[in-house]
Amino acid sequence: MKRIAALLVLAFAATHANAGLFSDDDARKQIQDLQTQVNAQAQRIQILEAGNKNMLNLVNQIQQLQQDLATLRGQNETLQYNLDEATKRQKDLYVDLDTRVRNIEQAKAQAAQQQQASVQQTLDAAVGLAKNGKNKEAAAALTQFIQANPDSDQTPVAQYWLGVSQTGLKNYKAAQSAYAAALEAAPDSAIAPDALYGRAVAANASGDKKSARAYLLQLLEKYPSSDKAAIAKKALLTTN
């Protein structure tokens, strides 16, 4: 605005200085032209000032946006760090949990192996007594094994050898029960034809020839490829 006032003063002074050279109409026209120029300059100045103000506002907005962007980047970095830390903790937790589970499974497997080995050793010792003719001791040990391990896959073997021991003790009824238990528990196992042959032997020893023959025929029918089948054929031929 100071610039506009200065222009008006200069224009007024110039008008008065040339008043004597021009007529009144010419002077008025020159004043009007000069006023128009002054107004035009004033408008340009206002436009420039407004533009400068808008530019300043734009600069301020850009600076604010830059600050907001920096803040968002900082927040994003914080979130990313927290996410990375959470992922790491989760991974560490998973590894720790997996290690614990594997340790438990290994401990269970080792315990099962040790238990199985212990069971096998106990059975082997009892069967050894039966093979050495110590039938009384074998019968007691095998009975104890069966009671302690009713669900073991070795129990049918123990039942068979209990039948052998009871046959040696001439407890034929008990022998028949032991052989029958072995057959029922494992009808498709390798011990099954031996148990069926044992029933025939116990029946024959007790004087039940009919049952003995029936067990031998059953052995030939169910287990024709077994070793005991060949023995059963010979036994049947001798009884004819």
C-alpha cells in the first residue's frame, strides 16, 4: 500500500508540473490514464501479495504434511519392530514347545522300550524254567507274568508255555485252559499250531483219545503248513 501511495503522489506532482503546458481536458485525460495505470499496478500488487500468501500457506501445508509423514513413518517403524519381536517370541515359543514335546515323546519311547525289554527278560526267564523241566517254578513265574501283563503281545507265548508246564505237572485241565487261552488270544500267530498240538497231547495224556484226535484234525485243517501239522499226520496214522 505504501507503494501505491507513492505512485499517486508522483502522478499528482507530474500533473501539476505539466498543468501549464496542457489544457484542462488533456490534463484530466492524463490524470485518468495515470489513475488507471496506478489501479492496474495496485491490482497486480494485490494479486502478487495474495499469491505470496497462498504460496506461504502451501509451504506451511507441505511442511505439516512432511511432519505428519515423518510421524507416520516413526509409528510404522515402531509397529514393524513390535511385529518382528512378536514373531520372534512366537517362533522361540514354538521351538521351545516342540523341543519339550519331542523330549517327552523320546522319554515315553525310551520308557516303553525299557519296559518292553524288562517284560521280555521276565518272560525269557520263565520260559527258560519250563524248557529246563522246572515246571513248578515255571508255572508260578508264567502265571505271575500273565497276571502282570494281560495286554502284552507276549502273553499268548506265556500262556502256551504255561500249558507246557502244567502238562509236565500232569495238571491236564489247567494245561487245556492255558492252551485255549493262547489260541483265543492269538489264533493267527506262530504259537497257535503249537498250542493246538499241546491240547491234543494233554487230552491224550488224560485218556481223552477222542478229543486228542479232534485237536489233531483241527490242526491239519487250520494250520496245514505248520511244523506241527507234519507231526499231527504221523500221530493220526499211529492211532488208526
